Amino acid sequence: QVQLVESGGGLVQAGGSLRLSCAASGRTFVSYGYGWFRQAPGKEREFVAAISWSGGGTNYADSVKGRFTIRRDNAKNTVLLQMNSLKPEDTAVYYCAVRRYGLPSYDYECDYWGQGTQVTVSS
């Protein structure tokens, strides 16, 4: 079992930055892939970014490429999402998730979820 706790959300003006953190506890393995997903009101949950725990491979949604960076801090069992040049359309609840084998790209691939953190970008 893996427990995930997100933090770092908040309210920011367009063009600003936020850094989200996902603290993982419990059993973790090098095969795990960590992902960030988001869900805006009235919309489906969508993939944002992912990183492998062992090799550092990453993947990003086209909508965030060049603006968001995902990285991991193995010593702290934490995955970070640095979000720059934020836009109002980035407003959503952001979720951290784990796929036990491989990088997640879809929410149905994930086995564990955090509770989410709200990000609001004002225009």
C-alpha cells in the first residue's frame, strides 16, 4: 500500500508559478511510475506529467510542455511539479498518482491516488 499526500496548491495570478509536492509513504518500488493528473470543474480528469522512480524518464502533456517540470527527490520520497507561466486554463484540482509498473498516462492505469490540491489561476 502506498499513501500519497499532495501540497503546494493555491491561488496565483496568470504568469505566476507554483510548486506542487507529493509525499509518498508505505511500500515503494523502483518499478513505480509517478504521475500528476488534474481535473477542472465539469471536465474529465487529464494527464499532466509523469516520472519513473528509478530511471528518471519523464513524459508531459502537450498543454504543459515547456512550462511544467516534474522531478523526484528520492531521499525524501517526494515528487515535485514545478509549474511556471501559469494560465487560467491550468485551474484544476491536481492529483498525484502511482502506477505500479511503468509511467502512467491515463488515470485508469494508476493504482494509488492522493486527495488532491486545488490550483487556481486568476486572469
